[in-house]
Amino acid sequence: MLKKCPICELNYLRGSETICRVCASARVKRHAPEVQETVMCSECGEKPALPGHDLCEDCLKEQKRQANLEVLADKIRADEAEDPLEEDLESSDEEE
Ligand SMILES: [Zn+2]
Ligand SMILES: [Zn+2]
């Protein structure tokens, strides 16, 4: 004997359910709207991520540090790339 969910009247109840699973999960959400789900840092998985981020404070700092390092490395690489070009031009000038 299948009973229908009294709330949505769409889904059938299973076992000892009084409301269907869809309505049950909707209720849970409605009852606890203020409780923020704690998302763990996707990097270290040990600390809760900051709101709006998927990384914790430490990993965000580390990410920023790495980003700065990459910017620095790019600058250094750009500088290094320029130097040999100039040398090549100079040496080819001498050869000609
Ligand atoms: Zn329902
Ligand atoms: Zn982390």
C-alpha cells in the first residue's frame, strides 16, 4: 500500500516516512537557513574555507604569495629573455 506525501502529494512515501524525501530535504533547508554549511578548504582539507572562497585563510595567503611569485618570475623571465636578444643583435652586428 503506497501512501502519497501529504505535502506535495506527488511522491510516494517509503517505509515509515511521513513526508517524502524531497519535502524532507526542503524542510531541513527552510528550518536552518542561517546555518552556513561549513566547507572545508579544498587545498589542505583541514581548515574551514572562508566564505565565498573554497580555500582557508592560510591557503588563500599562500595562493596570493604564489601569485606574487609568479608575477615576479614572469618579470625575471621577461628580463632574461630580453638580455640574450640584445647580445645576439650586438654579436651579429660585430660579425657583419
Ligand atoms: Zn513531498
Ligand atoms: Zn587550506
